[in-house]
Amino acid sequence: MRLSNWFGTLKSHLSRRRLRQPQHSARRQRTTQPACYCQQLEDRILLTNDLFVITHGFAFIGAGFPDWAYDMATAINDRLPADERVNGAAEIRSSKVNFDQPLSGGGNGPFLLLDWSDQSNNTSAYSGPFRSQMDSNSWAEAAGVFLFNTIVARLVAPETTEPLNLHFIGHSRGAVVNSEVIERLSTELNDQTRSKIGFVQMTTLDPHPVKSGEGLPPVILATFQYSDPPVTVANSFVDFADNYYQTLPGLLNLEGQVIVGSVNVNLNSQLQSWNGREGNTSGLNHAEVHDWYQWTIDLAGRNGTAFYRDPVLNVQRTFLDRDGRVFTVTSR
């Protein structure tokens, strides 16, 4: 059986989403999850008024915003109802907001892509203008404060007249950023702004908070002088949480982790059976988690002629149908 749909919900969750109440206090509590969330991706039902928040993790110095985030937004865009899609790559690129840009409503249409690439590799403790709003001196938490403020600006904008469904997708340290946003959304909004939020999904892709003393890859040129906050699920606020992770050895030892409150899917066997990023000797299994998630969204591209901004995806597409086990999972 194929992986649960890329949005991570069964038909029961989709039905609850259609009948959602505007106030989160009216939601029923999370029930015990079944052992495996599986259904055909082609049956995915998407509603309008969605906002997909995609947050990358650590970026090498000078690398800039990662192309995979654009490609993932493009894949999601292709699966949206026609009246909710944005037109073309330029509009998707315009949905990117920079950590150091003035506060705005952020994002374009259904997408909000946070670019904190220049800050994600900063090993010094954060001491900037958001520090008074933070519990730590982590740059990931600072990025979370900025992203929270950006989303709130979107929620309170006059044009936001219907509840906005939020799907947070975060890779590596990006999961920390999103966790901080969600925690603040769950505790710091007044009732009127809170009523502007519909269904909330939290997807984490190989979450990896940095720890004080951890080395800066690929060689230890510097060590982080702070620790990121843990990734947590605000269960009374988040409707569905899904976590995909690996714990394979590699040069960089970048492992994901189990997240309490999420449906957790260990991808070790899938990544070992799929040569997604050639060699797998440099800790690239960490990046393969977001690649794997990309292909659970991007069904048409697997046999199509789409051009991906991330050149690795163009290569990966040629092997995806060789081993169907890559997309067969169970949760724990």
C-alpha cells in the first residue's frame, strides 16, 4: 500500500476539515491513531483557502535559499484546485519572505516560504530585536518569532474573511522554526484572530534541533553557542501531526527524531533501498527525507518532463519506479 496522502490525513480527517469549527476550543481531542495512515494519493481532496508554510533548515554559508522548497511548493500547487493555484514559477518565487525583510502579510496566495538561509548557519547566540519575545537565544526561535508575526499579519488582513487552513512543512531546523510558530499561534492570539484559523497540520521532515557545542558541517569550523528549543506538538491546537525521519549513520551524523504527538514514520529502510542522492556517504540521508516527501506529492512528475530547480530531483525522477518499496511505509 502506498504512503498516506502527502497532506497526511485520512478521509475521517478530511471530513472533519470540511465541517471544521472556526474556534479551536470547539475541536474534539486527538483520538488514538491507527497503526498506518495509508490511502491512494490520487484520491486526495483539497479545499480552498489553504496556506502552506514551507521552512528549510540549516543552509551552508553562501548557499542561499534551497531550490527543493520551490520544487515542493510547485508540486503542491499542481495538486491544488484550479481556482486556488498560482500561475507559474514567478508567483511561487514571490511567495518567499526573507527573515530580515520588513514585516508584511507574507507569501503569495496559498504559499509562504521562509528564507532564513543566512541566519541558519550562524553559530553565535542571537541577540537581535526579537530576543525579548524568546525563551532561548537560538536563531531558529528568532526565525519562528518573525514567521509568527508574518502569519498573524496575514490572519488580521481585511482580505482574510474565511478561516485559513495552515499546513506547516519543516525540514531539519525548519521543524524547530515551525514548532515555535505553532506554539505561539496556540497561546498568543485573541479570540478574533484565532477564529481566522481553520485546520492545522504540522509535518516534520527529519527534525534536527542543534545543540550547544554541535559542530558546523561539513567540517568543524565552529560550534553552535546555543541550543534550539525542542520540536513539540501543541496537541490542543494541531489537528494532525506527521513526522518522517531517519537515523542512518553518515559523515555528518544528521539524524532525525521521533516527535511525541505525531504519527512517526521511520524511513531508514526506504532510504537504504533507494539511491536518491548518490553514495549516501556524506550524511545526505538527511536531505533525502525531503526528497522522499517531494515524490509522495509529485506523482505526475515521476514520468513527466518537468524541470526541477534542484537538479538532484531531475536525476531522482529516473529511478523512482524501479522499487515500489520506497513508498511503502508503516507508522509507529
